[in-house]
Amino acid sequence: MEATQTLVKPIQLPSDQDSSGRTLGEAELKLLAEAINSGTLTSTKGNFVKALENQFAEMLGVKYAYACSSGSGAIHTAIAAIDPEPGDEIITTSITDMGALTPILYQGAIPVFADVDPTTWNVTAESIKACLSDRTKAIIVTHLFGNPCNMTEIVELAASRNIPIIEDCAQSFLAEHNGKKVGAIGSIGCFSLQQGKHITTGEGGIVTTNDDAFARRMFLFINKAWGYGDPQPDHYFLALNGRMCELQGAVAVAQLSKLTEIVQSRQVAAEKLTAKLQGLDGIVTPTIDSRNTHVYWKYCLSVDSQKIADGAVGLAKNLKAKGIFSAPRYIQKPAFMCEIFQKQRTFGNSRFPFTLARPEAVDYATDRFTGTYSGLEAVLVLPWNERYTDEHINYIAEAILEAVEQLKK
Ligand SMILES: *Cc1c(COP(=O)(O)O)cnc(C)c1O
């Protein structure tokens, strides 16, 4: 059925793509002016990026945090710290941002995709276990949409094989599993400060660790592997300039002071929406393990196409007519279906490092990814924001209730 008429009156929702849904303001401007007036814009000499790193490490309760140029750069730095041999395997997830995947290939390693739990869209100890081999060098978990993976079981599995875990926390600032903040549970945590994350500097990233040796390599990798402060510094290994500059550092310090409030505000709003949608036939509100706190980068519904005409796609269309722009299927297709993996387009025509891969490691057969396909088919990603008021929540809830009524089979 087409949503030709709608009772809810569309209102403009705050957006994380402009000032309506961002927390950028006086505090950022003040520190930015300080940075500019200081005349020192490089973090190798300035104080803002160092302050950000110190405050971030303290917030997470880890020994080390290093800022870098992006979330992709943070993942790249983490992998470089682990230093895989060409052809080593790194287990990752089939539903994530491409920036979490391409760094694996840049470091000569093979991404091995684990399936996900279709109710949380996260990898599990079980799906990771199915991907382990004697060439597994690391595991990357993405805490998708702000909802942590079940880390107790994943840490147990990884520890039993002595494999480091990289946590991709780009969407999950301050999320917790069992009272521990993500980014401080595995061996290395990676964060993004891109425009659409909880806090932003436009582009930017942060890596965290408690491990002295990983920390040393991460610092070096961000700095062209130049041994700043060493008695006889040299460029020790292959690395680029991945630094954050002081302009971003100044904005980041101001943004970081707002993070707790941003997260709480998103949580309160999400809980209100969940209460309003409780028991609605055909949709499932976020599934959260009792040990987890969800920080709602996005608010995702699981839509049952047996009950809702055209499932998540149908619901998205209907909501669009009501002025709500949601994303059915999130990344559209599993990450391994992108050309980079399907055609193995890497360095010239070499296909390196795929040339070194075990056939099983690059077997993307549909039946190995049942959770991924069913999860992507059902997911509807609603934009989420710390500026949502009760009026916004009521509007979203009414729109969904009306849409479900119009679309029910
Ligand atoms: C945004 C994001 C990244 C990449 O971060 P950029 O700053 O855009 O490079 C990586 N992983 C996940 C899960 C993300 O959401």
C-alpha cells in the first residue's frame, strides 16, 4: 500500500551534517583562536593534540591514546602496530565501514569476514571462531551502531589463542560491556572524529592501548616512524604522516568535554522511543545484551517483511514521505561484495595480497553469511542525535506507528 496520506506533520529533525545537530560552538571557537594565535599548528610542537590524547586516555582508563588523521587511519595504525606478515589473516566483520577494512590490505594482510548476529549486526565469538586459522594474526570487532559486541566471550576466545583484538569504536564512544568501556577491553581501540560521529573535528581519529610495545609502534606509525625524542632518531620502518593538527586538536578538546552529555542525551531519547514502540507488531527495537550499554550512534529497527509490506525498504519509503530519512540495509550489501574484494583491485594488476590467501579465507559464498544477509535485509537505520527533544521523539514515534499501520500485511 502506498502512503498517499499522512496524519503526522513533518518537522525538521536536527542533522549531524550541519549545526542543527552538532555541538560545535563557543568552546571550540575559543580554543581554535588560542591555537591560531599560538602560531603552532603542528602537533609535534603544540599542546592541544597532546592534551586531547591525555584526556582521552584518562577518560577510557588506558595508558596510551594517540590522535591521528581519521578513523581509517586509526585502524591502519592499529594493524601496523600488530605488524602482520604478508598473507597473515585478520578476522573482521562483513558489516562495517570500508575504512575499517582497506587498511588490512595496505598492510599486506587478508581480511577474513566473520558472519554477524542478525539481531545486533555484530560479530560473535561463535562467528569469529569459524574463521580462525593458524594464520590468524588479529581480530577486529566493530561495535556497530553504538551497541557493543559481547566481548567477554570474544576476549576468552582470543586469549585462548593468544590473538590480539582491535576494537573499532568509531560508532561507540563510551559504550560499555560488563562495566568496561569499549576501546579499553581489547588490545587496541580505534575511534573516529568524522563529521557524523558522536563528537567531531570534521576528520580525525584516535587509537588507544595499554600495551607498551603496541603504543610505541602506533606513535611511530603516525609519525613517519621517526623516533622523536630518541638519542639517535631514525625512520625505523615504512610509515606515513598520519598526524592530527593542532586546529583539529583544539576543536577535539572542546568536543571531548561534551561527550558524556551527548551520549546521555542520545540514550535518554532512544529509551523514550523504545518505550513508545514497545510491542509493535512487525518491528523489533534495539536488542541489547544485559551486560551492555548502547550509546546510539544510530537507532536501528529490525523490520519483519512477513508482517510489513516490503519490509525495511517499504517502511523507509513510507517514513520518507513523512519527512524522516532513514537508511534501509545500512551499507546495502555485505562489505565483501564490493569491487575491491570481488575483483581484488589493489596494487597495479598484482592482486597482492590476495595472491597469498588461502581459498577458504576469500570464500564469500552466500550460505556462509546467513546472519549478514538476513540482518541487512531487516535493518532500518534511523538517524539519531543528541539534540532530539520530546517533540522530535514523539514525531518519529507517531510516524513509525502510522507507517506500520499503513503497511501491515
Ligand atoms: C566512520 C567509521 C570508520 C572510519 O572512520 P573515518 O574517520 O571515516 O575514516 C571506521 N569504522 C567504523 C565502524 C566507522 O563508523
